[in-house]
Amino acid sequence: MATALLIVDVQNDFTEGGALAVAGGDAVAEGITAYLAERAGDYDLIIASRDWHDADSDNGGHFAEEPDYVDSWPVHCVAGTEGAEYDPCWRPTPSPTTSAKDRASPPTRCSRGCRMPAAPSASCSRRTGC
Ligand SMILES: [Zn+2]
């Protein structure tokens, strides 16, 4: 039986310093990196999604000046911005497969044999000390 791992929206806007930051987000990203360094070979396919929005629209009501944090949100993960990039604490090499949500980037594949960083990146350490 084939196995797959889906990693969802580990992006700068959802971790410390981002537009919709979650406390501990960098630590989660670092944990994913550490997990995959040991266990990536357990999966036939590793897929990562990114939240990815247009800069010049409300994205179907997803963005709002007064968001309710249920159906509407402040501006986040705008295509081509730093906030839409993967958190620097999670930097697989090569990039994982991206989902259909990630329309602006061509998918690449990370499966068995991909090399994961052994330690958090320098940019992660500078930004958060994780
Ligand atoms: Zn969104």
C-alpha cells in the first residue's frame, strides 16, 4: 500500500511574525523538518499545500477589512510575497509537491530520497532563535 504525507500551509503568514501568526508555528515547522529528516523515506509521496491569494481582489470574500476569523480574514499569503513563502524553519530539498491551491508555482516533487536539512536554516535562527 502506498503512503503519502500532506503538509498543510506551513507559511510565514501563519507562523511568528506573519499576518495570521500562530504562537509556536516556527516550532511546528522545525518539528516537521526534524520528522522528515528521519521519516521521509517512510512515504511514497510527500505533498505540501500553500494558501495562495491574489493581491488585487478580496479573493471571493476571503479577505475583509473587518474579518470575522471564520469566513473572512485579514490579508495574508498573497502570491509572490514573503508571507506566502514556506516558513524558513521548514526547508525540504527539493521542494515538495504543491497542491492545486498553489496556482502560481509549478509543482515539484519530493519523495523517497529527498534530502532534508539536518538543522534549522540560518534565517530561521536569526528570525526566531528556534
Ligand atoms: Zn487564505
